[in-house]
Amino acid sequence: MSTDGSRGAELPAGLRMYQMIWGFIVSQSIYVAAKLGIADFIAKTPMTALALANQTKSDPQSLKRLLGLLASAGIFRESTDGTFDHTALSLTLCSDAQPSMRDVALMLASKLMWKPWGDLFESVLHGEPAFDHIYGAPIFEYLMQHPEEAAIVSSGMTSGSSLDIAAVVAAYDFSKFKKIVDVGGSHGALLAGILSANPSVRGVLADLPPVVASATLLHDSAVADRCEIIGIDFFAAVPEGGDAYILKWVIHDWNDKDAINILQSCRRAIPSNGKLLLIEHVLKPTNEPDPGRLLDVGIIALAKGRERTEQEFREVLRAAGFSLQRVLSTAGLLSILESSPA
């Protein structure tokens, strides 16, 4: 089975569908390679599957077959001497890559996520997240009770966020603000990027207390002296005093009722001349290729959130007391939805 998308596009529809159905094997293989740290082991010099198996204490034949699959997908490259080396794709799995997708792989293809997606049928059938049934609690409540798994998710979200930070910073003029409050900003990667590019701006990172307690990235950054870190419950209240409030990949985690409640917390805090910036996927028309559709279906099994169209964002914003002013595309996957208090 070929895993090369460019060659696959030339195949008959039946064979292309066959490849797509088997796609989960590629995802799990990337996860295994990331968990074993293969990319880091070959960062300095190519290595054979046997040498890598010795380093990772794995089965040599199984590892060689797994690396063979990944090489056929353009992830790693096998030389005639049997050693495996890097490609542009496999380099992103190095722990020190900029950006590194290793933590994203460890999050998205972990058992924590994999089990609910295995029950996607039940979630679609009943309209309830399989995660709640499998783990006995909604995902965010579960993560609060399981700090080790929460750390994996936070690291994965931070790494995934790094893909869009430069694009977001380049697409919007943040220099006009005095203080930006990043609501639900996790470890503060986006806020650090904004403050680094705008030396006159101050910031507030606001998220759950256990989350911001691990915001070492922001603590250790060059902008730490311009940033305050506050533990909050954004359903109850968000910090006042900002002239801009940012929520990146927050609203998509929640259904309309909860999304409106979060936005109303922001509405109570924001001044009349302030700006609310949602940084999210904005769904394209159905028949257009759209990575946001992957997230939209993926979240069905995990939580009661959803990706939204521009009109759907407009409606939840209006219900919370905001008026959507404009939608700015970025060079990345996300858009910036700029709103003002209505």
C-alpha cells in the first residue's frame, strides 16, 4: 500500500479510499516513533533499525517494519546501507524542533484520545462524547483529576499552538493595545509571541490554576517582566483591566450555551472601547478542503464543543453582547475574529 499522497491522487477511487481507511495505522506509527524518541536518536547520525531497537529496547524486526512504513510516507528515509535518516517531516518529531510536533503526536494518538475516537460511532449515534462514557467524567474534569495526562495534553496544545503563533502575530496589529488578557491561554506561548513582537504591550495570562502553575515557558521568557499570571475559572470571571481579550482555541471546546457563558465573562470585564479577539478555525463551505473539519468531527467524541462557521460565531458573539467587526485570515490555519462590545 502506497502512503504517498501525490501518487495516491493518481489511483482509482477505490484504491484511494482503501488508503484513507488505513490512515489510522500511519497515525499510530507516528505516535510510536515519537514515544520511542526515534527522531532524537538519529538527529546526529543515521542509525540502523537494529541500533535503534537496542537504544529503545524494542523488537528489531517490528521497529524496522514500522520505520519502513513511515519512510514510505516520507517520514524518515532508509539508505542503501540500512540506516534511517531524517526528512523534512521527521525533523518535526525532534523534541527541540521549531516547531516540534512530537508532543502533538504524543497527545493526539495517545490512548486517552484514541479510545474515544474508537467509539466515534456511538458519539455520532447519540450526540454525546464517548470520552465521558469511557472515563466517567467530561474531558476537562478528568484532566483536572489526572495531572500526568493533563500535562501531555497541555504540552501537545502548546506545541500545536506554535504552528500558528507567527502567523497570528503577523496578521494583526497588537501594538495599539496597552494590556492584553489571554483567556484560557494555557502555558502562554501565544502571549509570549505577541509581547515579544510588541515591546510596549503588557499581558495577563489567565487560565485554570493548575495550568498556569506549569507556565514555565512564560516564566522563563524575555517578556516575563511584562506579564502577570492569574489562575481563574473563566465561567465565573476573567481579569479586568485589559483593553484586548484574546481567546485562542477556547470557544471551539464548548457548546453554544457554555461558549456564551465564557464570552459573557469577558463582556463583564472588557471596557466599552475594548476588543475581543477569537482565534479559531472558521469553517469553509462543506465541499471545500478544510482541516477544520477534522477537528470538528474529532471533537464529537471528546467534548461538547464544535468548530463554527463565520455566521455561527457571529450568533454566539451577539448572544454574549459582542458585535463581530471583521474576520482576518492568517498565513496559518486559523483566523482572527475581531469583535467589540455591542
